[in-house]
Amino acid sequence: MTSEKSTEKNESPLEPPQIAAPRSKEMYAVSRANAVAAAAIADQLRGQEILVLDLTGVTSIVDFFVIATGSSHRQMHAIADEVNRKLKREDGNRRLNIEGYRTQGNWILTDYGDVVLHVFTAEGRALYNLEQLWADAPRIDWKLEAPPSTRVVQMDFLTDEETVTGEK
């Protein structure tokens, strides 16, 4: 006998889906906020093809993957460093591990337990293809959830003539 409740879809974006090891709504919300913050930071630092995967319904190992592509190793390091500064130093999260940072490889992985940041070169991202590997995981529209202070805002810039005349 199945209950009607067990067949309903979870419609709230801040409630964890059914998983092997249940998480509280509060823990899920914190993990999701950390993933969104990591994605927003990667965006601010001009990371490309930024994606947040919600793995809570797929595996009990990690809650979220944040995947980004960097155009250079310097940019990849900057993204990993800034996410670490935000999550570890400002928010008190503990970084459990970092891989690929001290090499000239094609991937930097930073593990915070509930959130794992993957920053790839374009070649590395194509090679590992995490989006396909975790295709069952829902994608989070992180741009809608990013706090206003971290959202990248497009500005209308005045032309030289508009600046001089003050007219648009």
C-alpha cells in the first residue's frame, strides 16, 4: 500500500529530495547556499559554463557539485582561492581536500564535504564530462538564487557623446 504523499514530487527548491541518508531542511539549505555562492564567485571571476548539480537524490556522498571552466591555470587558481576564502574563512566551512592545485593539470577539485568545486580547463571538462556522468542530477538555476551582492550586473554604458552632452 503506497501513500499519496510518497508519489508526490518535491516542489520546494529548498527542500531536500528523497535520498539514502536524509538531511534536514536546514542542512540542505546551507549546502545549497554554499554551492550557489561558489557558482557566483566563479561567475564573478569570469569562469565559463558554470553549472550546479544537486546530487542529494542521486548519491549520499556529496550534496552539490559546482562545475566551471577556466581559460587559464591562473584563472582556475583564482576561482579556487576565492571560493575557499568565502566558504572557509567567511562562512566557517572546513575544506577537506584539494587536488590538482599544485600541478599544471586540467582540473582543480576542492572538497568541502557537502559541496565539491570542480574547475576544469576546456579539455579536462570534455575529458571527464561530469555533466554526462551525473546526468540524473537536477541542475540548479543558481543565477536566480545568488545573493544580490554576488550577482553580476550588466550595466548600460554611455557613449563618449552621451557622456559629454549628458543626453541618452
